[in-house]
Amino acid sequence: MKLIHALIREERFPFVQKALESIGVYGMTIAQVEGRGVQHGIQLQFRGGILNVDLLPKIHIEIVVKDEIENNVVEQICTAARIGKPGDGRIFVIPVLESHRVRTGDVEA
């Protein structure tokens, strides 16, 4: 199994969610986070001055999937989240050794 961490633009989340549902992936954990990457934030004009915004709002998605569909999930996220500008996001794939279901005690490896 693999744990997929995706950091994407907030406005692209509905597209990513729909793309994942189209391949049968429904379970995910979502968090609203702030961060910065290569784009080093943005500059906004505010009341006659320039305001530097270093941390931009992002959506953090965590999904645990079977090894067989990992590449398809990553591809769907990339396709749905991409607009072609700096700040589109980042995806990390981490191996998962075991999964324990709290309610039943089932272990999946």
C-alpha cells in the first residue's frame, strides 16, 4: 500500500475530487494548510502599498491506496490540479507497511 500526500491549489480541489471519484477512489483526508514553494509567495497591491503574502492557502490531501492503482491516482491528481503555473502543487508517495482498522481490529498489509 502507498500513502499519497498531495498539496494543491484550493480552487483545484473540486476537479481533483471528481477525477479521483471517476477511478473509484473515495476515501481521503483533507486539510486546509498554508505554504510556499518556488513562487516565494505573491505581491498584492493594498491601500496604495504593496503587501507581500509569503504563505499561500493550499489543500493537503492524504490518500492510502493499493500499489496497483498508485500510478493512476498520481496521474489523475496531476492532470486535474495542473494549470501550468508555479504553485500548482506537489505530490509525495510513501510506502505503508500496515493498516489497522480500529473498529474490527483487521490488519491489512
